[in-house]
Amino acid sequence: MTSELRRLETPEGLSPFVEPDPYLVWQESEGVPVIHDFTFEDLNKVELGSWERKGGSGAIINIPQAELSNDAHLVEIKPGGKSEPEKHMYEETMYVVSGRGATSVWLDEKRKSTFEWHEGSLVSIPLNAWYQHFNASGEEPARYLSVTNAPPIMRQWRSHDFIFNNPFEFTDRFDGGEDFFSGSGTLYIRRKWETNFIPNAQTMMLWDYLSRGAGGVNASLEMAKNVTKSHISEFPVGTYKKAHRHTTGPHLLIMGGVGFSLLWDEGKEERIRADWQKGGMVIIPSEGIFHQHFNTGTEPARYLALRAGHGAPQPWGGTDVSVTDGGAQIEYEDESREIHEIFEAELAKHGAECQMKAFVPYCTGSVGPTNERET
């Protein structure tokens, strides 16, 4: 028996197939501004549009790239205002940029867990739990920034009803207990702090992280059993951290200090400079971008890094392991000399001295901090 293969010509005049992006469809339905950028001088000055479901106004921030592992929601609750109760199947970590207020979280409306917050507070909303925010001031607005993993979640399930009206309760993450947001926590090895609420991330205790650079301290956060992750880092006056790269582009919220970051692709000489100060934000724009942070101010520089969390294995190895050993970090002795020269030139503009002599032999400054909290 033989068979004959027939070739059929594609008919003319057919329309191209365009598959809607569920995340972008949701963005449009919210009716709020969408900002495509990765540097923000002051989050308090970013213009917002009406977002009544959030209790006032807001904007969605997207890194300027096609595939998003996370996004950010910058929201302002009007004086005396409140958000509408909501829940969703994407994770959300919220940092209070300014103002004061309170949040209620619950599974059963008769049993709510309520806690107060102010500038510098950090909280992870339990997955698919109901929550509502309240502005405690009748005169001043309250503004917060939430980093979420909404883009991949919406693109995975392709149903807004599933995302926002799912009855499933993740009681293994949050059982409705009133002490869930007490602010207590547990410290584990490698500076790991497990908690659900940090009353003030701007002053939270941090621990020695010398492998990242001159006198730096850090805390890696595990919150609400979420996949999304965050960490807090601080480094001394007159110093800078080692360059490194990783698979997810974190949102870096500046909680203290003045300085700048350099970002570049491997093998390329061109570097992007992003200046920052307290209240600003820098988003690492894509995977694999080397980035390095420099403190040019008169006080320690502290930032909060919010990122998507676990994904594909990092192809470059550990973020605090040297690239010469298969890792993702550039040691001081392996960095371009121009990097240090740029830093010293910037310090000179402010009449400040470099304190990197213990780590960079050709530094023209002094031997600065070399261990935890030494200043």
C-alpha cells in the first residue's frame, strides 16, 4: 500500500494569529499609568494616576524588557483613605515609602490580624489571603511600593477570575493567627532572617557579609513562606561593593545614603550609571547584567533588594563566588582599574576620602573598615 503526501498552499489573505498577553490585558483593565524605566530618583515624586481599588492613586512599574519575572506597584492611599479588600494568587512584598497606617489580613472576616506600619516597614502579604490597607493620617497621604510576581502567574494561568477569585486557602502559609505579624523572627546561618513583618527595615540589625566587600553587612529575608525573596544590605562611607550578576533583576529601594551604581554587559566596555539617594530606586534591567554599588555620601548606604525568587538555576554559580572560580562575582583584584578611578573621582567632587586601601593597593585613600560595623 502506498500513500501520497499532498502539499497544501496556505490561502492568501489570512490574518496573523495574535495571542493576548493576560498580564498586559490586566494592566489595561486597571486603567493606571504603566512606567517603563529602571531608575527613579525619588519614589515620592513619581506621578500617579487614579487607582481606586488601591485606595487612591498608583502606577505599575515594568522593567523595559519583554519577559518579566516581577513588577512593581507604586500606590498612594489618600489621607484618611483605605483600599478595597482584595486577595490574589500572586505574591506581594510591600515596603512603606512614606506615611503611616495599618493593614488587616484575614481568611475569616471574623478573625482579622491587624498591624500598624510607617515609613520603612516591610511586609509580605500571605498568598491569596484577604487584606486591606488604611491610612492612619487624616492630613498626609501614605505611599508604598509592592514588588509582585504577577506577570508570570497571570501568564501561566491565563484567567483573571482564577487569580482574583480563587477560594483556595494556603493555611500552611497563613492560618489567620493574630500573632502572624508580630515582628518576631528567627536567625539562621548565612544571615538568614525568617519573619513575616519588619517594623523598620531602615534600622534593622544586619550581620557581617565580608565576601561581598569592604565592611558590608546584610540580612537575607524569608517572609510569609513566599517564593519571592528580599535582602537588606549596608556598606560603609567611602567604600563600594564587589560587582556581581544573577538571573533575576531585583528592585533596589534606597533606604539610606547617597551614591551610584554601574551596570554593564559582560564583554562590553559601555557602562550605565544610575545615581541614587534615599527614597530612590534602581532596578537591574535584565538577567546577567553585572552591577556594582558605590557609597559617595557621608553615612552608610543601605538598600532593600526585592526580587522574583527561585527560578532556573543560575548558570554562573554563586553570587559571592569569584568569576575565576566559576561564580558570578568580580573580586576587587580582578576589576577594571577604571572602576576604582571613577569612584575616587566622584568622592573628590564631594571632598571625601576613599577608604578602600585595604582592598585596592592602588587606592590613594586610607585603610577603612575591614570588618562588621567597623567605621
